[in-house]
Amino acid sequence: MNELPQQLANGLILGAMYGLIAIGYTMVYGIVQLINFAHGEIFMVGGFGALTVSLWLPEGFSLLAAIPLMIIGGVICSVAVGTAAERFAYRPLRGAPRLAPLITAIGLSILLQQAIWKWYPEAKKDRTFPQFSGDPVHIFGADIQRGDFFLILAAPLCMVALAYYVNKTRTGRGMQATAQDPDTAKLMGINTDRIIVMAFAIGAAFAAVAAVGYGLHNGQVGFKMGFIMGLKAFTAAVLGGIGNIYGAMLGGIVLGVAEALATGYMADVPGMEQFGGGAWKDVWAFALLILVLLLRPQGLLGERVADRA
Amino acid sequence: MTTLLEVEDLRVAYGKIEAVKGISFSVEAGQVVTLIGTNGAGKTTTLRTLSGLLKPLAGKIMFDGQPLNGIPAHKIVALGLAHSPEGRHIFPRLTITENLQLGAYLRDDKAGIEKDIQRAYDLFPILGERRKQAAGTLSGGEQQMLAMGRALMSRPKLLMLDEPSMGLSPIMMQKIMQTISELKAQGTTILLVEQNAQAALSLADQGHVMEVGNIVLSGTGQDLLHDESVRKAYLGED
């Protein structure tokens, strides 16, 4: 059962999820040097937004047709929470010592978890997320669950759209300028406050897409799902080089594949038998992070910040 | 002549420390006006306040008949005030062309932007040769050219240049100063902040000497150039 194609497929699907969430960490960090530790919860809220839409739809409504509506619902919820966090929690602290927004982010994360736990109907336990029926599809020697095709399609589409936005549009260019030198960006006529809101909004929207993928993959969403996923996505962002959007996706994929391979094969390595299986996968993920930070502190695609004149 | 910029009793502070202590000066359209003085005199603070990056404590700034007080930096550019900051501050990981395009961020006339980019390349041929290169790879002098070219891309009514000759080789400095006089000849209104008093005063219509937050002496460029106290303090004569 530990076939390589299957493990790679599992890793890629998980990695796409990490990568999509990691975009939010990396964009916000790249522009305001803030680690938005509430981003995992913004992802979680997106999952509940999508779930809510699916519950509104009439019985027998096709899931395939529902997915776009669920994405819209999830994106609206995530973006609303993400931009509100920026406006009311982080913006007043701009210019404050770094620790202040960091602690705020952790507080916000607990607040959002508890709000869903308390006020979302029956959210004290995981809630069932709609599932595609039918057997897995067998391609390239791997069995892929039907719901996982969502991430396989959505992740590259999102990345292409983001690359286009950042490199080819005026606001995207303004975003790069703001990341590199915010004061000088203002001198160009760039409304940097608006750029910061855009960064939060895009990150939140991508997290919501990831949350739909998460729900379809796991068959459930829960108020706690943002914690470990957020931590893994943050790891992916650092792994890829924080501030670099392509690095975030690459870091996610590397992390996902490494986890899957460690889960599948570690038990076969002589002397490592007891470290195989899913229980140890987080250990391998974070061990990989430590290793990368030791050997390449700027991350896989990170740039050394030495070019400021 | 019309007055383009009028600064009245401007005071700026960083926390409790007052860096600019009530200065007044004006810039007429078509003039080159220079602020000279040593480090810490408040020259850069003055420019950063004019472009909206710093908030004044008190005082009035009138630009092109409109008060600038309270207008955020990104809207001041739109009014026609461009600022090439001290230390050049080009966007290091963007190409030269992209840097120039950012200078025209608020403009919508594609053809006009293209033309002005070409004009920047004519003014500074080296930028044209390296247009696809990341700006961070340029030498200091080339970065200064780029910063000036970028500021011109907004087609400003007033161009503010902060220490354009700082840290440059004598040859490069000469080239930059020559460009400023070319711009002057074309009718560009310039507010120039410089530590190199000799160079700045020789091309300025008006000059103001700043010392610890105050303007201590004003006059035409030529007057100041021949003023004994200026010669002693800023031109290194005994």
C-alpha cells in the first residue's frame, strides 16, 4: 500500500492546501512585516462560510454546482474577517513595537476560535462537510478522491491569477513597491493603506479556497482546524522564503510531500521503525523546517535583504 | 512670476525634539531654490514634511494655491509635487523600467508615459542600456539618476531633490549637477537640498542657509556664494 505515486499524490494535495494558506502569511509579512497568527482562523472561518452556503442549498442540489457558491460564501467570510482584523486590530498598532501586533494576532486567533465554537450551530464538534460520491479515480498509479480534484485545479489557477495580478496590474506593481519601500511608495502616489488591505484580502480569499479543499478532503470542518493548518502553512511560508509568493506555494508542496513520504516510508528505514506512520508526521515537518533554517535561513526562494541603498 | 510654493513658519518635531523651528521661504515657478546646511540642520525634515511623509507641528504650506496641511503623501504627488528622497530609495528588486513606470503610477496616458520613459533614457543613456536590470544592481550614481528620472515621471510642477550628490564620485557628482542645470534650462522648478553648497549655490536662483532648524541666511545663489560667513562655514575657506 505504500506505493510512491500514492504518497506523492497525497503529499501534493496536502501541500497545495498548505501553499494556498501560506500565501496569506507571506503577503502580509512581505508588506507590513507582521506574522498574522490569526490567519489559520481566517482559513477556518472560510470553511464555515462555505459550509453555511452548502446548508442553505436545497436537498439534491448538485455539489459540483454548489462549489462555486460555497467558494463565494467562504471567501466573503474570510475576507470580511481578514480585512476587519487589519482595520481594527493591526492598523492602530502600526508603528508599535513588533510584539504588540503579534500578541494581538494570538488573541484574535483565540477569539475567532471561541466565537465559532460558541455561536455557530453545533460547532462544538466537527461538522460534516459535503462530499462527492463515487469511487476514487485511478491515475498515474494513484487513487485520487474525487473531492481532491478541487485542490489540484484550484491551486495552480490561484497561483497563475496571483502572479498575473502582482506582475501585470498597476495595483500589483504598487504592492511590490510597498513591500520594498513603503515611504517611497507613498511618494509615487501609492495609497499604501489600501495596498495593505488588499494583501490581507487576497490572503484571506486564498485561505477560504484552501478551506473548501480541506472540507472536501477531510469530510468535515471544525473550529480547531485553523490551528495546526495555520502552523503548517506558516512553516511552509518560512520554508519557501517568507515574503515570496512563489516560495509559499513551493514551501507548501515540499512540506506536504515530505510529510507524506515520511509517513509512508520512515517505518521502512532500518532503525527508524517506531517513527513511521501518521503520528510522527508533524515531527518530520518541523524537523524539515529546522533543517532548512539552519542551512538556508532565508528559505528556499528567499532573498537576502542586503540591497537597500 | 507666480509663487508655486509658500512655506510659512513651519515647525516639525520628532516626539519632543523640534527639528524644524519655524522656517519661511517660497519658490517661484521656474526657479531653482536651494536649502544648504550641515547634517541635522532640518533640510531633509523640511522636504519630508512638504511631501506629506511627516506631519508638521505648526505652520502653513501653500502649494499651487492650495494648502497641503493634512493631505496624505500619496495625494500630494497628484497635485504636482515630486520628491526624490535622500539616499535615493529606488525599488531595488524591480527593473529600471518598472521603477520609472512607478513614478507615473497615477497617470493613465500610456503613450505619454512611454514618451517620458524614453525622455528619461535620453537624459540618462545608461538607464536605457540597462532598462531590464534590477535597480539594486546599479551603482550609486546610476541609482541617483534613476531616482531623479522616476520623480520626473509624474510630470511635477515642483521637483524636490534631496542630496542628489551624496556619496557620489566627483565625476558622477558633476554629471548630476549638470543634469540639474539642464532641467533648470528646460524650465523645471526645483527645490534642491544639498550639502555640497558650492555646487548648489552656483546654479540656484535663491538659497537659504539652515542651521539647527532655522533659516539663518537667505539670498540669491550668487550673493550667498560670495558671502563671507557662508564661504567660511560651508565652502571650507579660512
